[in-house]
Amino acid sequence: MNTEFNRGPIPEGRDTNFEFPTEYPLKVAGKNSPTLEATVVEIVRRHVEDFDVTTVTVRESKGGKYLAVSISFVARSKNQLDSIYTDLTAHADILWAL
């Protein structure tokens, strides 16, 4: 159980500085592959029903070895964000997510 100074359980959303719902920017870096963008979008769509694909931007690294995929969506809870980060960072082609 998550507690704060032994004063009891922390209410949903209180173990973060975010107030939900909130517009949330996400940046993901990975190996430069033709499927990275689609992979990121597919993972985010698992958790965000109303994800707007028009928020996606992709930028190649200077040497072309990596891609950065940036997106934005409305986050509904800390649990949702945790699930997205867990799924993204578990994928072999994804190096990090911020």
C-alpha cells in the first residue's frame, strides 16, 4: 500500500504532481527502423482510446542511427502513464521514453 508518512493511503492522483486529465507530451527514442513510429503509436493506442495520430512527429538523429518520436495525448491517470511507459520500454527497438 502506498502511504505518505504513515498517514494512510494516498488518494488516486496524489502520488504525482499531475492533475488529471492533463495534456501529456511524450518523447520516445529508438533504433531507426521503418516500423518504430507505428510501434509507438500502436502501444500508445492500447492505453489511449482517443489518441490523435496528428500529434505524432518523427525526427532522425544526426547520424541517422536513431529516431525520436514525439506525441501528445490526454492522460487520464498515473496508472495509465505507468502502463504506457512499461509497454514502451519493454519493446526491443525502444531505447527510452520521457
